[in-house]
Amino acid sequence: MTEDQSSKVPAFTEHALRSRVLAEVHARPSAPIEGAERILHFAFMTDQAAAITAREALNAFCVDRACPVPASDAKQHRVELPGAVLRWEHHGEFMTYSWEFSNKTPGPELIEVRRVAFQPKSSELLSFMRLLPEPGPLLVAADLHLLPEGRTDESWRALFEPSRLAASEVMGGAAIAATDFHPDDSGFVRLLMLNRHLTAGEAGSLVRWLLDVETYRTLALLGLPEAEAVGPTIRRIETELPLFLQQIRQGEGLEASRELLQRLTALAAELEAGAANSLYRFGATRAYHELVRHRFDAIGEEPLPNLPVLAAFLTRRLTPAIRTCSSTEARQQNLSQELARAAQLLRTRVQIELESQNKDLLSGMNDRFQLQLKLQQAVRWVTVAATTYYVLTILRILYEGMQREIAAFDPALATAISVPFALGLVLWIFRDRTNKATDA
């Protein structure tokens, strides 16, 4: 029965993602480790295109060596090769390649850690990683060596720089873990594990947790260069903002407010562009830092004499960087809110000034309209008077013609009598036209 079939409950319609969610709990199983083990661990940053190319290269690598090919949606895969085992994992923004080598080491009663650890050199084992094309920029290169503690003194301390050495008993004193978190001559960060009485399963889990610490602490620190890059812009905006607020207080006039608003909008756009670019990185930094803390909780460190434990050593150096990122993100958010409030204040002022100008404009338009109306009325009465005059002039001409036929007819009297009728006719005509214009 396959995993998909075993997850199905009869007589129910399952969610499309149920099998995937159930499988996620077992997505990164820890393989048991027996005896001495050497692991070269690499992490490469990849975008979407690089991840597709790297997966295709891994498929070809497996096919060429007659090994099983990872499923199309697989996030982890294990490839057994003569002399080594490859563990591949695909994470959100990076891929890891862990090459495991089994070493034949003398028995625990005879071992001298200083002479055996990290031999052969990591540079001599790089040929295995060269079998695959580089999927992206290299970020993490770790060299982990698991050895039995045996009867040995503390000569293993000489493998690391004394000023950077951190070590502790882990897993309830079942092993010792030591590192200086510093690349050696070959560019690898060395991690030494001395096995006292770890079981194979415990050894496998401890190896994975230590490699996770090295991977995630490096990824967490990627936020620091981003914070340092946007820091000058934030400081400049923090310096300019009070000056803008002072100019807003002193500024008068619509044009001055518009100019300030444009400058303030440009400043806000610059800040938001930087915040958008760093948003993912700062969020990832918090997540990776939290993963580092969880891994140290799982390891369960106890101090060794005169040495800092790994968590304390790393925290002293990691915490300031994480706080710098958090502080930068908080400053971006606070500045964004302050710029938004200042911009809103300016928009309100511009709106009020526009409304004041519109009020003055409407008042002026009303005055002009009243004057135009008066002129129009004056022109109307002048037109009525002129039209009436012309009508009476025509009537007088007619009346004078009638006087030639009727001697007793008085044209002046007839014209005077016609004045009210002519005026009434003209007013009626103008009123009718005015009503028609109004209806139209």
C-alpha cells in the first residue's frame, strides 16, 4: 500500500493537500549514524530558475549512476554512491548537499583525536561535489567529523582558534560538540563531535541539528548587510523629516504646500521602496534566528570547563545583528507612519486652501453673473424701447399716408394712442421668446 492510499479514509472526500500535510511531519528524517562519520555540508542560494536547473542536474546525475530519481515534488532525496552518500534538500531560497563519508578509524582506546580529526583534508573530498554543477552562490560550507572520544586528553582544542573556540557537552553528556564558527584554510567551518555513548539514532539527530545551526545562523546574518545598506537612507529621512514638519508649520500658500507635498511624497516613495526590498530578508532573518534557538534547545548543552557553550558564544555575536535588523525594520515602519501622517496633514491643508480658492472663485463668478444679469436686463429694456420706437415710426408713416385721404385724421394723436399697444405687443413678443429659451 502506497503512502497516498494509506492516508485515505473510506467514504469521505479528502482535502487535496491532506497527504502532503501528513507527510510534512516526516519530511526530514534523521538517518542513524554508526561509528565514525565525516560530512561535508554545502548550502547554495537559489532562485526559482536556478532551483529548476539544479533539480534537472540532480535527475541526470542519478540517471547516469542508475540511482532512483527524486519525485517531481520531492524536497529531500538520498543517493547512495560508492564511497559516499549524498543527501539533497530543497528549501525555500536555498539547496543543501550533504556528502557523508564513513571513515575507518582506530578503536576508541587508541584514537588520538588531534591527528585523526578532519583527515583527509576537506579539499581532497571536494571531487564529489564537483560531480554536480554549482546550483547558485555558495553560502555555507561545513566540515563535520564525528569521532569516538576514547581515552584522550584535550588536544582536540588545538584544532580550533583558541579565541573563537566554543564547546559543550550535549545530549545529556553523551557527546562533546566543538567549533570556532570560522572557516579554515579550505573555506570550511569545522564542527567536531566526540561520541561518548550516543546511540545511532541520537548521533544522526545531533549531526542534523548541528548542521542546521551552521546553516540557519549564516542565513540569519544575511539580514545584516541589508540593514546596513538601508541604514543611511533611513538616517537621512529621519534628519529631513523634522525640517519638513517645520516647513509645513511655516509654509503659506497653495503652491508652497503643493511643493512640500511633492517632496514629501518622493521621500515616502524612497522609504517604501527600501522597505519593500528588505521586507522578505528581515522576515527570513527572524525565522532563521528562531530556528537556531530551537536547535540549541534540542541539543541540550552543558558547559565544559573554561569554554563558552556554542549557544552562548553564537548568541553574543548573532544577537546584535538580529537586533540591528529588527531595529532597522521598526525604524522603517515608524518613519512610514510619520511620513503618512505628515502627507495627510499636507493634503488636508492643500484641500482647505483649494476650497478657499474655490469659494473666492465662486464668489467672483456670482458677482460677475449678477452684473451680467443686470446688463442683460438693461439691454432688454433698451431693446424693447428701440423696437417700440421703430414700430411707432412705421405706424406714424402709415398714419401720415392716411391723412392724405382723410383730412381730419391726426397722425400725432393716432401715434400717441398706439404707444401702449405697440409697447404691449413688443413685451409680449420678448416674453414669449424668453419662455421658449427657458424651456429649451
